[in-house]
Amino acid sequence: MPATAAGRAQAPVSPLLICLAAWIVPGAGHLWLGRRQKGLVFLLVPTLMFAFGLWLEGRLFPFEPSQPLVALAALADLGIGLPYLLARALGAGAGRVVALTYEYGNTFVIVAGLLNVLVVLDAFDTATGRK
Amino acid sequence: MLIFSLGVSVVFAVLMRDEPRDQLRLGARLFAGFVGVGLLMGWLLYPLPL
């Protein structure tokens, strides 16, 4: 249903710009498009899941092309955007393999990134009037 | 598992539905499904040796 007032008001904004904002700050794309409720949920939930994963001693995987699964996990981690970059800058996400919660933490971090990728795609659909 | 299911259910429900009432209904169904399947899989895999 593209014919919302918010959709019409934001029509001149490039969908790619919306996607970039949605990737960098989870939920920013929806907030920009006037979808406040969705934007706030997408800002809070994936970000909290990412932080929870780091608290559970999950790891931010490095980009290692020689290890395809590690590289895919790194791509998924990157999906959360700014929280990933901040965590990297602060030296978080080293991961402790012997910790009981290590794999749980990895799961939270990876899934948070993947959820934000879905949010970015939804923001694109909304910006282009497909939803 | 409960926290994970809650987070994923909330995001999926808000992505897939526009009305808060529909979001709540879908979110509850997804949450129940995640937890139920998680427990079922746990019981099914329990006899398997590591």
C-alpha cells in the first residue's frame, strides 16, 4: 500500500539512501519513511540482540576468504551496521571459545545482522512503494 | 532460547504485518512455534550420542 501520506512525503528520497541509512543505523530507514513504530522496534530489537550476543562472549568473525563459512558469518555480522563497526572499534567481540555461552553468543550476533538485512530490504520495498 | 525466540518473533511480526493487533497475533504464534519446535527437537535429539 504505497499511497500513505508518509510514503508520498518521502518519495523524492532515493531508496538506496534509505537502505544505506537502514543498514548503518537499524530502523533508521523506517523512521525516515515515517514508520515510527516499526523503526523503533527495528532500532531496539536487533541492536539489543547484537549486544546480548557480545555479552555472551560471541565472536565478530574476520573476513577470511580461505574459510568460506567464517567469511559468511563475518558478512552476517556486518549486517547490523554501526553497532558492528563500534564493537570492532572498541575491541569487543573477540569471543572466548571455551566459554559455555560462546556458540549462543555467535548465534545472537549473526542473527541480529541477518535480521537487519531483512529490515533493510523491507525499507527498500517501502521506499519504492512495493509495500 | 526464549530470549532468542522473542527477538526473532518480534522482528518477523513487525516486518510482515502492519497493524499492531495482527503483529501481536503473528508474533505470539511465531514465538510459540519457535519454543515448541525447539523443545521438540531437544527431546528428539536427546537419545543421540554426541
